[in-house]
Amino acid sequence: MNRRFIDQYRFFIYLLSPLLLLGCWELSTRLGLLDGRFFPAPSSIFHHLIFNSPDEGIFQDIQASLSRVFWGYISGCTLGMAVGIAMGLNTYIRTAFFPLVAISYPIPKIAVLPLIMLIFGIGELSKIVVVAIGSFFLVLMNTLHGVESLAKIYHDVSSVYRIKPTSRIFRIIIPGALPAIFTGLRLAIGYSLVIVVAAEFSGADAGIGYLIWQSWETFSIKSMYAGIFVISALGFLFAIGLDLLERWLVPWKTHK
């Protein structure tokens, strides 16, 4: 009964902790525990977001950031899955590429943005590329783990029944690795939002990161918080969407 209740009202339960945090923030500001000049009440920030931010072009900023995240995330995740599956299935590929992954994975992706801007320019492509690089490694590592974690019996059965390589990949390998792949996808979408905001701090004339940076420079605190709230809301919605997608594509997984 409790499990059924949680499944039915999962979205509203998800909202409880953020609403509780915002409520504590609102109360602390109104009681003077927080300085309203630097921590304005959430109600005033939402009022600014709804009534003032559209005039400041926040919808164009959201559209610009979402476009960069979408193309970077899709391309990075697709390539990460393909390379992860190849490395998981082929020992020679894994042996050849894993040292390169181990060397480049720890490098902060935003740290190579200047190099990427030198190669691809300061336009849209450089921001898409840095998002794609960040997504690539997270999905690759989790896909590789998912493929390597498959029970040996599945490979033995596919060999006994002489299943074609393409059918083996799409009917056995990918479904078996999907739980790990979705872990990588969740990590990658949050990381993509972080990277795109950081990339938009410089060399951009639109985007949530550009809005936050410009608001900080002009001391427009409510606009700065409005941008932060938008990024938080996008991360929350993407997490919910991926959770629902996983429940649809991986119905055999035990969801908690």
C-alpha cells in the first residue's frame, strides 16, 4: 500500500524537500536571519522571474542554453554509448583506448574550453563541443561498466544460438546494460548544465550563464537568482524525465 502510494504521488513527493528548503529560506529572510540584499526572499525572486525577467530576455537565454545542452548532450551520450559498448565487447579496443580515457577523464572539461575556443571559435560550436566532451566520458564509463557486468551466461547463450552480432548488441547487450547507461545519462545531464553555464560566463551574448554573470556584474541580485532557479528547475525536470524514461525502457529493474 505504501509503495503504491509513493508510485502514484511520486512527483509531489519529489517536490516536498525543495519546497521545504524554499520555505525555510523565505522565513529566514523575512525574520531578518538572512540579509535580503544578498539573499532575497524566494517569493520576490519568483515575482521578478515571472513579471520582470521576460522583459530582460530570459526566454531567449533559456532557449540558447537548452539548444547548446541538447546538441552537446545528444552527441556526447551517443558517442559515449557506442565507444563504451565497443570497449566492453572487445578486449583489444578496451586495452587500446582505456589508457587514453584514464588520462583525459580527470581533466576538468571547462579547463579545456580556451583550447576548444581556439579550435572551433567563440561561437555556438565551441560550447556544444565542451558539453559533448563532458557527457561523453560519464556515459562511456557507465556503459563500459554495464557491459562488463553482464552475466557470462548471456554471452554463452548468444554464442550457442549463433545470434548475429547486431542482434546480440541490440537485444542482449544494450538492454542488459541499460540500468548502468541511465546512471551515466543522469550524471551527464546535470554535468551538461554545469558546463554550459560555466562556458556561457565568457564568449557568449545569450544563455543562462550569460544572464547570471551579467546580473552579478551589474549587482542585479534577483536576476542572478532567477537564472540560478531556472537552471535548478531544468535539472529537476530532466531528472524526472529520465526517471520516467528508465521506468518505461527498463521495466524489469527494481525501482525504489
